[in-house]
Amino acid sequence: MARRDLAKVAAAAAAVALMNEPEAEAAAKPAPGGLCLNEDDSHYFGTRAGQKLDAETVASWVDQYADTQVRELMLCPNCMRTSYGSKVWDPIWRGYDPAGPDDQPLLASTPADGRKGARDWIHTAWKLNQDGIDPYALWIARARKRGMAPWITMRMNDVHCVDDERSYIHSEFWRSRPELRRVPYRFGEWVDRAFDYGHKEVRDYHLALVRELIDRYDFDGLELDWMRFGFHLRPGRELEDAPLLTEFTATVRKWLDAKGRRTGRRIRLGARVPSRPQTALNLGLDAAEWARRGLVDMLVITPFWASCETDMPVEVWRALLRGTRVTLAAGLEILLRPYPGYGVNQTNSLETVRGAAASLLDRGADRIYLFNYMDSQTAMDDLANYPALLRECGDLATLTGKPRRHVVTYADTWAPGEPHGSALPLEVGPGRWAALRIETGPKPQGHAAEVALGIEGGAAGIAQWQVRLNGARLEHAGPLPARKPGPAAPLHGWRVPADVLQRGHNLVEVQATEAGRIAWAEVAVS
């Protein structure tokens, strides 16, 4: 396939879609607004270990999301193994001896301090299966009863822990077929050992699980999660082999349509892809083509894991999807970091989620998609605010008037050979200007705002720094108290006069009086 630049992709997608709306898009696009919430394949089982779990107790887990802004509940049943009794893939308990010790062969390679957590997941899933309880079937039925759309989300290439070939989490198929891996000639990072979908055996293996999920469960939608872990083709073959992933998607669409004809209800198809269209395409994920052909109903643009990405190009995706009825969801990861290699491990707070959500919705996203925002363990640090997040962060109307923080972060997923970029850290000093672009969503009315910068070095003269927002000089407000999430470096604030903060794009310019480094930047609206 010839290489195509982004402008050509956008023009082709829009022109063809406007001329000839695909038959598969006949169903009306759902109204915008709301949240999608992803529940992963291990969280429930690990956190409910040792509890008495009957069918009603399991089903009732869904109830916490009823009467919130969660519209689609995305239920993940797999990594390399499944958390239910699959007939075509290895269940997570394959090789497990429930009466055996923690260092039994299945768990022997797992570090001693991780064995309990692994066993909690395995044993709980095994015991539910032994008791004839299928959590996914129960959750699907309960979600629909409580007014949410139940989806199954399938991880397409999960490679957790592949530095340990013997880990309990790996399938026998992966262990026994190293020649099917994406980069068989090296091991530099986990994604080198992902499956290469250029091999028919790999595509057939994953289609077998898709087929089983379709036949087994009565869901409203199926999501192909291409962002676990995002790399599916041999380096250098991504553009040539992209049609293989497109045809894989077309096969799934055909199967869903066939089931829909039998049940009398359209089943939606979604995909999670990298945040930037060119990177998605350079990884072989031709999401614009999937939309143009009517193969998908929802696209989730998202980072991988390292940080929530607060400045995703929603407008570009909207142009690519023009004329289609695809729901565009903006994916928020739980972690928040300002630049690659930032050492502090911290999660988003209610205020930083409000900021990211307000900006992305204002730029045209139809949904906010929460990944790793679960009810415990893999969760927000300020978990007491979880109910408020679920009731506020899917709609601009419920975000209006609430304190929010707009933090500069970065994109964490790049195709091989693409130049990486991040705005921070930013070197500053006398005699030169430095600039940062910060997206802040709707223009706040009657609310105070500040620019906050985490500054390494230059402490003595910071009060004399010249900081401007959209050309207007700001008054230094002095050092600020530490905040979470926030920088390890000292935080300083500058007051924003009324009417200087504008909708969407805002430009912060800095001229320092001495050498320093900006390691954190945000606009906070109180």
C-alpha cells in the first residue's frame, strides 16, 4: 500500500462518506455526551478474592455505575488468557492447582511478593467457573437492566510480563510459537514480543476468540482494543500490512451484522487506536478507512498508559470522520505525567479529569472514555471523588462552574521511526522567550484562573520573570502549596486577569531572568 499523508486521508474519507453513506451505518448515531468505563480482565477477581460470591453479589457490582453518566460499560474478558471458561483460548486457571502451594509450577516464576495477587485473580475466576457463574453474562444483563449499554472489549495483543516467558499470564500458543512474534530478532521492550498480525495463524487465532465472544454473549457492542499494546505488525511492514487489519475488522463487522439480523438488534463495533491519526496509520491501524467503509461505530483515541494525554487532536479526527456516524470517544488514562521519564507516579484527580474532559468535549469528542478508573486498587488516588467523577465528567453542562486543572502532558505512543515530541521540560533563561500551548476548553465566566509552573532552578529571581498569557502580562502570585497531582519542583503561580483566558487554545510565554527549567505547567480555573 502506498504511503498516504494525513491530508489525503482526511479528504478521501470525507468525500466518499458524503457521496455514499454505507449501508452498515443505517442505525442512528447515539447522542453525544457521557462516559464509557473500561473494567479490565483481572481487577474484579483480584479485589473480591476470599469473598462469598453468588450470582446476585457478582451482578450487583454493576449497580455502582447506574444513574451516573456511564453510558457504555466496557467489560474486558481477556489478556493472553481469558477470565472465563473459554473453549478456544487458555483460561487464566489453566495449569492451576487450587490445593497446591503458592510456588506451584504455574506461579513459580512470579516474584514471591506478586504470587498472592496473581493467585487471587486465578482462584476467584476458577471458583466462579466451578460454581457455574459467568460474571460477564451477569454483568451484561444487569447493565442493560440498569440503563447502560453493555460492551465486551477484547485486548488484541496483550503482552504484560513477556520478559518472563514462564509467567502464568501467557498462553501456550504464545509460548510455543516464538516465530509468530512481531520482532523475533531482538528483545528491547515488551511490544517486541507481541504477535505479528502479518501471520495468518495469528489472525485466525484472534478471530477464534472474537467468534466465541459473539456466540457466547448478548452484548450491545464489541470493542477491538488495539491499544493493548498498540504494536501489531513487523517494524517496517505496518503500511504494507495495514489492509490485513482492515480486513480483520471487516470480518468482525460481517459476523456482528449476521448476529444482528438473527436478533433484530444492531450490534455496534468499536476500536481503540492511538491518539494521533498519522501514528495510527503508521502502525497499520487505518481507522479512517474503517470509518469510511462503515466497519466501526465508535473510535476511541487514546494514549497507551504512561500518562493521560490532555491535548489530543480531536478536530483532526472530526474532519476524518465527517459524513460518517462514528461516535468519537476521547480516552483518559489514569496516570498523569508532564513528560517522558518523569519519575513521579501519580494519578489524575477529579480536578485534572474535569480539565481534560472539558477541553476534549469542547473540541468535539462525543464521549469521555475512562481506562484504569476502577473502583479500587487500579484507581484514582483521591478515590473518595470517584462518584463525583462518574456524575460530572461526561457532559459540559455538569462540568460548568466546577474547579478544573488543565495540565500539560504528552503523547506516549509513536510508530517506529517517528520523531518523539513533548513540550516539557522547557529550558528558560534571560534574553530569550519560551512558549507553551495549553488547551483549556470552554471560556470560564466569572471564575478566577492562574498559570502554575513547576520550576527547577532560578528560584531567587522568579518574581521578576515575565510571564504572559495570550500576550497579556501576568502578575506573579508567589509560591503555591504543593498539589496532587503536581510537580516535585517548586510551584509558582501567576494570576490571570478577567477575559484574558480564551476558549480552547491559550499561549503561555515566559522570559526568565536566569537559567531554569519548567518541569510542570498548567492553567487552573477555580
